[in-house]
Amino acid sequence: MNAPFLSLSRRLRRTPFSPGVEAAGVKAYTVYNHMLLPTVFRSVEEDYHHLKEAVQVWDVSCERQVELRGPDAARLMQMMTPRDLRGMMPGQCFYVPIVDETGGMLNDPVAVKLAEDRWWISIADSDLLYWVRATAHGWRLDVLVDEPDVSPLAVQGPKADALMARVFGDAVNDIRFFRFGHFDFQGRDLVVARSGYSKQGGFEIYVEGGDIGMDLWNALMEAGRDLDVHAGCPNLIERIEGGLLSYGNDMTDDNTPHECGLGRFCNTHTAIGCVGRDALLRVAKEGPVQQIRALEIEGDAVPICNDWWPVLSEKGRKVGRVSSAAWSPDHKTNVAIGMVKLTHWDEGDEVEVVTPDGPRKGIVHETFWA
Amino acid sequence: MNAPFLSLSRRLRRTPFSPGVEAAGVKAYTVYNHMLLPTVFRSVEEDYHHLKEAVQVWDVSCERQVELRGPDAARLMQMMTPRDLRGMMPGQCFYVPIVDETGGMLNDPVAVKLAEDRWWISIADSDLLYWVRATAHGWRLDVLVDEPDVSPLAVQGPKADALMARVFGDAVNDIRFFRFGHFDFQGRDLVVARSGYSKQGGFEIYVEGGDIGMDLWNALMEAGRDLDVHAGCPNLIERIEGGLLSYGNDMTDDNTPHECGLGRFCNTHTAIGCVGRDALLRVAKEGPVQQIRALEIEGDAVPICNDWWPVLSEKGRKVGRVSSAAWSPDHKTNVAIGMVKLTHWDEGDEVEVVTPDGPRKGIVHETFWA
């Protein structure tokens, strides 16, 4: 089928940057945390090349924040994740798998530690607010949990440092990876982190208060004119090349962090208090039986991957699924993310991928392209 | 702006009926509970007239179920809602406001009581599963909570009784409003309820197991050929005329059930165990200061309502918002749903509605059109 239209309603929330996104000629959206997330401006391929060469401004307001505030904030944060947070300092961002009591993934956000008693969880696409609030209430913790008026704006690409320095001053380039600092814009104190959902480098600006959103958008666009700045968005091809997972596509609450290849973010033994600890100790010891892998799919460009594609062994047995796939102009092959059983997850293992256009040969890789 | 395209991915889940929906020429979707929900087949107006005259089959798989099973299922269900569930019998469906500990609306689902120890919650657009599971875990309740493989298919319209009898037998017409029975289709036992998100009458079939989805879809389409059966979907105009609320559009977790005009579904005094009871006792006593109302908006057809439109008093003070609006061909006016302060919520009160095209005169009504 052709790409269908999206019916707009208030339920699919607009963002402080929507006027800029529309003026820049957004062609398509997805819906993420009940909010509009642009997916294409010129074309997925043009946006891809531009992202790797220049700098883009991304409306990622849909990375909503769950804010924890109060004496039990750190305890509640640790209850959510098998990553040991004891060594985390204010000013740091941690990628944290969030698990339920069975060790199933509920979200894979970035935790932002603002202070000992104040955190933001910058969430992927599920209503983590409901899990966190009910947990705080059920365990009678002394903590406020809500969704603040914070809309992240990402600046991504090799020229991100240059652009950001023009708007926030040179000091912004001193921010280290997954650290953040406080910077002034129009008298407003904003959290600026070196992070983002691409492998091209860049920043995420946590814009508090929607009223200054378009001023910041316009300031970045004007300051970056000679850097060829352009409105952009998370790019399907680039994120697959880089192995950046997408919650709901590449994993669901059926999967443990270990299956998602996120074992390195789990310190299950010492993550005391994590509600999924008992369940995950077992997995941590024995290892998962399936795991996220890079897959190369041979042949011409694959169609849009809007459902899981079965991955079969040479004997026709199901040994996995492909969850994200796209043609890579730079690597001249189809790049994909899938979950593969341990019998077929070694480098170079050959499998059959059942695409809607028919079966294709797939080659499993232990590392991603970027 | 023109209607944008929707980028498809696995994260926006397809349903067991997607092949039928696509073959019927779906023109646009929205995203609801991380799933595709059709919004237009022929045109919103054509679909509207047809729904009121004939019978439609709706893919409402996105009404996902949260299943509660075990000795504490009924206790957990009562913790969620200020509606007193003690008198509810197996075989009944109850519309239940779901509230947090502050009395804010988290969802407005239909609860389906399968047995004393087994319930389905047929949810509106938010991940209620997260709230219910964390509550069960935090309070250490003896209950299993998960999302079963159940995809509702609705049959709506004045000829729904005739069509359903042809597929399920005449006994299906004995089901009373908001009751359900068990009916056989291809040897599978299915729950069939007299319910649905329209005021035209009809049924919702809870299809367990996606594998029989298209068989049932096709059986209904074939049996109803001479009834002019057509693929359809919840219709924006018809639901506004009928005052059927949409979670995320017309209300959010900022609103109490009383503000939403759902006070008649609250028995807060006797709903012992409801986590929001303390907060709501206060509101139940004093009444809300703003409430959902029908609004007539004068002039030509309004544009798409994709953001809250301010509602102003004669003095220019903000006294509410419009959250859903559309031109009604039958009533020859713009019908709308809004939240209005008590100073302006009486029948016939005049207000100003600030639409994207400019201000319009609005008239407040205490009852909806259908």
C-alpha cells in the first residue's frame, strides 16, 4: 500500500516547535508518546546524507520527561533499573533499561540526574509515567512524580559543535559525552546535554517552557545558515547503521535487557532495590537465548518494515525476527536490526529473512555499521 | 497545512484485521495504544451518513485489553475506579473512570467482568497496563496482569442486529445493552457485547486469537452484502453529536471524572479501596468548577481541531477550551466538545471560541445532539 495519511487531533499533541517543523516542510510524522514526531523532511535518503555532513535541528519534544522530586527520588529511580546508579553524579546522563518485576523492558530512557533529589527520565515510547507513579504510590515513597513542561530540541551532525557555540557560547563544547551543563538562553536557564539519537554527535537542549521554543528554533536556524543547518529528525537508516534501538520496534516488554544487548548497562548484583532484580539475576548468570543483532539483507532495497519479519534457519526453523530495516546508501546493502537465537547469532551466520516481497539471504553481524 | 503522511513501522502495530482494512481502501489512520486505528474510508461525511443508515464493521483492535486474573482481581479493579463495582455481575460491562491518587483521569475504559476472578479492561489511549501492573506489584496483590491476544471488532449501525444474527444466530440479539454473552465462531468461544463507540447501536466482538480475525471479517462482509455493510471506523462527527468523549482529546490526567461529566459513574463514598477516593470525596461534595459541555460553533465548517481552542467570556477572559469539533451535516452547524467554567456552562450561554481561522460565536448546551 501507499503511505496513508495521518488524521490530526489534539490527542496527537503538537509541540512548541511545530510551527517551525511545518514551515520547514515536514512530509511525514510518526506518533510517539502521544505526540507528533517528524520522520521525513526532504526524503529519508536526503535527510540521511545531510545529517552525516552538516547539522540538523530536531523536534524531539516527544522525548517527554518523567520528573522525580523529593527525598525518595533516588530510591525510586533505582527501583526502576538494573543499572547501578550509586556512582552517578549530578550533571550525568545514564542510558537506563527500565524493567518490570519479571525483568521485561518497559522503556529504555536516558536518566538525567539534576540533583540528589531531582531527576528527569527522558522516555522512549510508552507511558512510563504510569509505572513510576503507581510504584511511588504503592510503596508509599516520599516523592513527587509528574510530566513537566520540558521539550527536548536536538542539534545533531558533525557541525553541531560549531552551531551550538554560536548560540550558547564556546563553553557548550566543553560538555563531555552524556554530561550536561546549564546554559542561558534569553534569560532562561536550560539544561544542555551532549547526547542524541544519532551517531553523528551533537546535543539535546531540554527546553523548559514552551513559550521560548520557537525563539530558540529560529536562533539556531539563523546562526547556522552558512553551516547548511536544516530541520531534521531521527533518521531510520542512520539509526539502524548505528544500532540505536527503538522501543516498540526492536524490543517490547517481552524482552529482557540482556536480549536487547544491553547487558553492559546491567549491574544486577549490586542494583539493590531494582524490582526486576530477582528475575534478572537468573538471566545475568545463564545469559540470554536470543539477542539483538545487526543483519545485512541481500538484494535490492527492502520494503518498509512495518511488522516483524521472520528469520529462518537453513532448515526453515524460526530462529528470530527482523524489526527494523532500510537500504543504506553508504553501505550499499540493506541494514537491519533483529533478534536472533544463539544458534545463529555468530558473526557471519547465514539466515533467511522472510520479507513481504519474498525470502532474502541475511547475514548476521556482531557489531553495527557505525 | 494539508494532511501529512504517516510513516509506518512495527511500533505502530498492525492488527489481525489490517488486510481487510487495507483492501477496503482505508484513507487515513490515527495511532491509538501504539496501534493503527482507521479514521476515514470514503470520506468522514460519507462514512457518517452510512453509519447512521446501514451497518459498518470496525477494526478497533486498538481497544487493547488489560486482563486481571486471580483472587485479588476484583480488589485491584476497585482500587482503580470510584465507581462502586460490588453490584456488578459476570456478564456485565461497566464504563469506569480510572483515576490516580489525586483523582485525575488515567483512562476511561469499559470493564468486562468475565468471572469473579477474571476481568478485562478495554482501554482508551494510554498504557493503563503500566499503572495496573505497578499497583498490583506495589500492593503485593495476588493477581496476574497482562495484555492478552484479544482484538475487538465492532459492528455498528442500525442494521447491526440483522447482520450479527446472520453470523452468530438470533440469540445474539437477546444481549442487553452493556451485557455480553459467549458465542461460537468456527469452534472458537468469543465474548460478544452490546456496546461500541457510537450512538447507532451495535456490538463489540472480543476476538481471541488473531488467526481467525480475517475469517470473521470476511464472514461479516459476505453475510451483510445486501445490508450495504461497509468497513468503517469511529466517526468524528457522530461521536461529537453523541457526546462520546475521547481520552487525550477531551480530557487528560489533569481532569477529575466530575469535570468530565462522569459524576454519575462515581459512587465515591462507597467505592472503598479506590486509590483516588480521598481526593474525589472533596470534589464530589463541592462539585467541579469546570465541566464538559456540548458547544455549537456558528459559521461555516471549522478547520480540523488539532489543538485546544480557547473559549473566552464576553469580557475576553478564558473560561474554557474546545477539544473536538466538526461540521455536522445533519444538524447544519459545527458541533463541538469543550470544557467550560461554571460561570458559562448553562444552557444557551454565549461564548467566543478562538479557532485558527479567527474567533467564532459559540453556544453552550447542557445535552449533546444524539
